[in-house]
Amino acid sequence: MRWALVKVSLAVTAMVVVAFAVPLGLVVKEMARDRAFSNAERRAAGLAPVLAITTDHDELDKAVATTEDGAVGRLAIHVPAAEPGGAALEIGTRRADPEALAATRSLGRASIAEVPGGFALLQPMALSSGQVAVVELFVPEGEVSNGVATAWLVLAGVGIALIVGSVAVADRLGVRMVQPAQRLAGAAHDLGEGRLGARVPEEGPTELRSAAVAFNSMADQVVQLLANERELAADLSHRLRTPLTVLRLNAASLGSGPAAEQTRAAVEQLEREVDTIIRTAREAKPQTQATGPGAGCDAAEVVRERMDFWSALAEDEGRRVRVAGVERPVRIPVARPELVAALDALLGNVFRHTPEGTAFSLDVHNGDDAVIILVSDAGPGIADPAAALARGAGSGRDGSTGLGLDIARRMAESTGGDVRIGHSILGGTEIRIWISLDGRGAGRGGGGGRRGRRRKA
């Protein structure tokens, strides 16, 4: 496209230059010719008063010498004989042939005759005797074309400059159009080969800039969709951890024997496979999108339901359990499956990472603009809370994929809230899930402010 623009510009500019320069050059040539003959007529007209007074040879010689003014040998006077059979008077050098002189006398008007080396202007003059004399003024070829070559060179230079300038401008415009298109094509090729970070600078002409914006938006959507698929695979796999935990605890109570050992080995193998799936799928973890207006669930009901499920395991392991804040409905803008997954992930971590007999509690605090869910335990605590909150930052050992807290955090962040880790009143870890009710994230930034004014439902 770049060379096509250059060729089109070259052709159009060349045609314009030819269309204007050729006629202008011809006009310049004609103007130079007219100027030369106008000057010759003026010089010839200067002898008219003299010829009207006298035809004396000496007087005419003096008049010719005075009129030539540096043009020596270019002026001639042809006076016919005064009487039949007399001699005609010739002053100066004649260049025109007799036929041209006779034609000028008969026509009574000036004429131009082509002679060797230039042109002869023949100007008829009436004499007092009634006869007609002819004044001949020689105009050299160089005087007729004086300045024409220079003017033509100037016109040619201007034309070439216009052509070169138009080609340069067309080339720059072509580059400005082609480069964004090439970048767009290259980015599309990279994206097609799996380089998902390929983006296009949003610059260039309006149309190509719009195309770049659309491409970048499409690429972001592709990345988001792929990330959501991987995240969904990781989340679904992680949700298998809850029934696996139940299987592992039940297998531990089977006692000894080949069947019991095989069952325990199968459960451990299944846990390792699930961990492998989760680690493979968690390459990208975008935030869960916020639920639409009117969507959500009753957090108190979900908490009661999940604690009924986990209380059986807690009783088998001798764990004391406390639940508070679930006496009245607590509406939150979170889909029920998301809240169930988050609670199961956190409670599953309590059972997996604290010794048997460790007490834990679950509290729901309902505020004006937020709901806080606290999951506390009396275990050894988390040595590095920041690392634990890092997305997908598992400990590397079997049974830890690093997605448990991530599931809870993404759920909270979808509403504008967040998740914090602290020390519980039971002496272990406290996971604080802040769920914003207005979507403005009022709870971000620490435990002070509105967080400190929460009240129990």
C-alpha cells in the first residue's frame, strides 16, 4: 500500500506539473518574442520623423547612427527612387529579400521576415513625396529567445521539486498508514500462535486506531476467557477437596487391615491427583465478576448449613465448635455456590492444617454497609499471612494448593471487599472476610474505620 500511494502521487503530480508547466513555458517564449519585436518597432518608429522631413543620405546616416544605440549594423533604410529610372536609396545592410520589401510597401503595415541568424522587422514609413520607405531592423535569434531558457529551467526545477515533495509526503503518509497495519497484523499473528500478551499501540489514522482498540479489547477478552476457564477448572478441582477430606478422615477410622490400607492409599493418591490438576490449571486467576443487582443469598442460612455438615467431622475429631450471628437472615450480594465454596475451603483448611481436637468458630457480623464473616481456630496460626494470601501460593506440600484463601478472597473482591488474616481470640488464626454491600469497598485499608464499628446481628 505504501508504494501504491507513492506511485499514485507521482503520477498525479507529474500530470499536474506537465499540464501547467508546458503551457506556461510556451507563454514565456511568446512573451519573450513579443518583447523583442516590440523593442524593434519602437526603434524603427524613431526614424519616422526624420523620413517625413528629409531623404538626404547624410541626414539619414546620422539618424541611423543615433537610433542604433549600440545595435550597430542592425538598422537599414530602403527609400525608393524619386523618379522613374532613378537610383533607390539604401542605408545600412539589407538582410530581407526584395520580395519581402515589396510586399511590405504594398500592404502598408509592418511585417516580419525570417533571415539568416534571426528575423528582420520591416516597418513601412510614408515620405513627403507620397512614396513609402521601409525601415528594416534586424532582431537576432538570441534576442527573440532571451530569458526563455532560464524561465524553462526554473519551471522544470519547480516541477521536479513538486514531484519530489509529493512523493516524500505520500511516502510519509504511506508509512503512517502501513506501520499500524503491519503492527496489527503482527500482533494478530502472535496472538494466533499463543502469545497472549500481544497488544497493538493505539495510534495512527482514525480507522486503524479504532481497529487497534478493537483488537486489544478482543485480546483482553480472549485472555480473560482463557483465565476464567483455568480458574473454573482449579476451583472445581479444589471443591473436590471437601469430600476428599471426609473420605480421608473416615478412612483413618477404619482401623488396620489390607482393605483399610488400600482405601487410605487410594484417598491419598486421589488427593495428589487433585492437587496436580489444581496446580496445572492455576496459571491465571482473574477476579470473579460481581453478581448482578438483586442476586445473592442468605449468609446466615448458608453458614448454618455448612456448619451442620462439618460438625459431624468436628465431633469425630473432638473439636469444639462455636457459631454466632446466624439467628437472623443476612443478605449478601454473593451467589450461594460461591459462598459455599469459600466456607468449605476455609473450614477444610482448619481440618487439614490443625491437629485433631483444635477448636474453631464461625461468626457473622452484619453492618450497615458490609457483612464480615470470621473463621477462627485455636491452632498454631499462619507464620506468613502475606504469602498465604498470595494467589495460588501453595506451600508445596501435598494437600496445599494455595487456592483455599484465594477462593474466599475472589468472592469478597467481587463485591468490593477483601480478606485479611489475623490472630483469633482462640489463640490461632482468624480469617476475616469483608463482603461489601454497596460495592464501594468501604472495608479496604485495615481494621479501623467502619470495620471497627461493626455490630453483631
